[in-house]
Amino acid sequence: MTPACTRYQTDGMRWLDGELDAQEAGHYQAHVRECDECRRELAALGRVVRMTDELKLRAPDDEFWKGYWESVYRRSERRVGFVLLVAGILAVLGYAFVRAVRSPELLTYEGISVTLILVGLIVIFISVARERYHEHKNDPYKEVER
């Protein structure tokens, strides 16, 4: 591959798509007439363009749309359910924490132990929930069905 070839590497598809202006197209055609490697590459690109032109997209049928909307509803329901579950668990843990703090037995060994356990559970739960949320949000395979 000559240094001139690297200059024309991206021009093949642009030429096939009619995106080169007249001057650029003239330079590209002149180069392709003289360079066997670029001529082969242009022929290969031409085959790809012809193959993609022959592809036909089929219109989605009713079965596709039924499955699509079921998937949307399922994902929406799961998100709402997860949010409600997290809110409920946080409410219960918060209530238990407030009860533990207001309790006169708080200053006993057992009260302090229970309070530390509850605080630890709250911190762990929030940490895991936050990590799962960010992991799910950035998971490249979340749409893959198992």
C-alpha cells in the first residue's frame, strides 16, 4: 500500500455513495485506475453495496408488536416493583432505627448492639442497591435473554 493509498482509503465508500465532489471524484478515479489494491478494494465495496441494496426489511407483524409491548410492560412493572420494594425496605429500616434511637434501652449493651446492626444493615443495603442500579444502568448485556 502506497502513501497515496492511505489518503484514498475512506474515499471508496464516499465515491460509491456519490458524496465526493467532482474534483475529489476525479482524483479518486485516477488513483483507482493506477492502483490494483485500491481497485480490488473498490470492487469489494461495490459488492457489499449491491448486497445491502438487495436486502429488504420486513414490516413487523402483529406477533412482533405483541411481544414488544409485553416486553415494555414487563420492564416497566419490574422497575416500579423494584422502586417500591426499595422504598418499603428503607421505610421499615428507618422506622426500626428511629425506634431504636428513641428507646430508653438504647444505652445498654444490647441496645447499642442492635442499633449498630441496624445501621450496618442500612448502609449495606443502600450500598448494594446503589451498586446494582449503576451496574444495571451500564450493563451492555441487559437486553440479552438467557
